[in-house]
Amino acid sequence: MIKSIEDTVILNNGVKMPQHGFGVYLITDEKKGCEAIDKALEVGYRAFDTAQFYENEALLGKILSESSVKRSELFITTKVANYNQGYDSTLSTAEQSLKNLHVDQLDLLLIHWPSKRYFFETWKAMERLYDEKMVRAIGVCNFEIHHLEELCAKANVKPVVDQVECHPYLTQQPIRDYVKKNNIAFESWSPLGRGAVLHDTVLGILAEKYNKSVAQIIIRWHLQKGNIVIPKSITPSRVEENSKVYDFSLDESEVKIIDALNKDKRTGDHPDVIWNQI
Ligand SMILES: NC(=O)c1ccc[n+]([C@@H]2O[C@H](COP(=O)([O-])OP(=O)(O)OC[C@H]3O[C@@H](n4cnc5c(N)ncnc54)[C@H](OP(=O)(O)O)[C@@H]3O)[C@@H](O)[C@H]2O)c1
């Protein structure tokens, strides 16, 4: 069982990735962003999840490169934006991402959303970036099982991870089963349901039992299920709170109680809508 924020999962290409990272969607204000990301580094976060679409790669790159934490200790993920999909634009914008992030190699590059029209060209470019060692690992986001099947049937390199929306109201069991069987890591985005799950009564009862916040209970649930998890907060006290989930554990029946809260309720788009749109 996971014991600390330093623990890693081993991806299918042998690369180690921290299981508990920090999401930076909507963190664009320089002062507040600095405070939140500095706090994240201080409390032990080493994995940071950004995207070309978030328009904060440069801010994250600046803060990380000016911090006292060595590059070799960090794990930086970014994503090819929908508007940058396609072979040539994936190559050129990945290079821009490297510059923005002040690094000469990315730890993980993901396709942000599946696109029926572009996904394979985008993936071919990512395979090239992987072969040329500009990225240590490549993966996808928001791929449903049929998207993964289509990709894996044609790809030379299998995705290391599928990052999908997952929280107690959207537990994604079918995708979890599929990726487990196919040795692809499962990563939860919006792990707190963007706040929508924080007022749940059942989770409130568990929080009271463990003298923890509901956010901490949810993050612990993700970790115990083996999910890679990337909660976001711009509030330094919450950044710290979300890191303090290693002094208790849920028992098996409590994990199942949280699983049973599933309503297949999304906060974001259904991937098949985007699949046909881009
Ligand atoms: N691949 C994709 O398509 C995709 C899509 C969405 C997100 N993501 C990634 O996943 C990360 C996390 O998802 P998310 O940012 O959408 O949502 P989230 O982490 O589920 O929730 C963030 C929200 O919860 C609040 N919050 C955080 N900790 C809290 C606490 N301890 N108590 C009360 N409220 C708390 C935050 O408020 P404050 O910030 O105001 O403190 C913010 O409003 C993103 O940052 C991004 O890196 C990926």
C-alpha cells in the first residue's frame, strides 16, 4: 500500500511516475500560482500536470526551474492540445512545450482528447518524439475503451497511461478493468469532481471518523485503488491538506462504500463528443 507522496508507479516502459501529483489547470495568476506551486514543492509534490491548453506551461516552467528541487527529482507532464493535433504540429508544439517548461526532455506527453480524424497522426509524431528521447513516456487522456483498442491495434508504442475523469461520482470501472488487463496505468483527472463531491454525506461521515477532510478521504480512496491522482488547488492551505493523506488508511469495506457512490456523473465532456468534433 502507498506510504508516502514520494511513492511511484512503474509505467509499462519502466519509467517511474509519482502516484500522487499536482494538477495546475486554471493556475495562471503569477503570484498565486507561485504561492501554490512553491507550497506543493515544500510539502513534497514532485509530479506536475499541465497542458498546452492551460496556457501555464511557461509559468510552471519558470517556478520549477527557479526552485531548489533538482530537475531529476521532478516529473513533468504536458498534453498536446486539440488545436495542435496532427503530425507536424504535434512535433513543433512539443518543442515549444519543452522551451516553455525550461526542460530538454518531458517526462510524459499525452494526447489531451481523442480525435477520430487526427489521433493516429498525433500518435505517430509522439512515437517519434519518444524514439528521439524528447519525451520519456507517451500516453493519452480521455480515451474510452474503443479509442484505446483502435490506437493499440495500430501503434508501435503502447500508451503508458490513460488519464480520464474519475472521482466517487464517476468511478470508471470498465476503463479501469481494461487498462489493468492491458498494462496501462490509470490516472484520475478532476479527482475531487472539481469540488462537486465534497459535500457528499457518506464521505462526510468517513471524514469525521478519521478526523480528516472530505478531500483527504477522496484522495486516499484514489491512492488505495491504485489510481494516479492529481488534485489541483490554488489555495496553499488546501495544497498542504491534500498532501497529508499518509497517516490513515480506509478499510476495504470503506473503499467499497465509496465505489458505490458512483452515478456515472461527469463534470466534463464525454470523450465521444470530442472524438467526432476535432
Ligand atoms: N486530461 C484532461 O482532460 C483533464 C481535464 C481536467 C483536469 N485535468 C487535470 O486534473 C487536475 C485536477 O482536476 P481539476 O483541477 O479539474 O479538479 P479537482 O482537482 O477535482 O478539483 C479542484 C477544485 O477543488 C478545490 N479544492 C481542492 N482541494 C480542496 C480541498 N482540500 N478542500 C476544498 N476544496 C478543494 C479547488 O479549489 P481552489 O483551487 O480554489 O483551492 C478547485 O476548485 C487539473 O488541474 C489538471 O491537471 C485533466
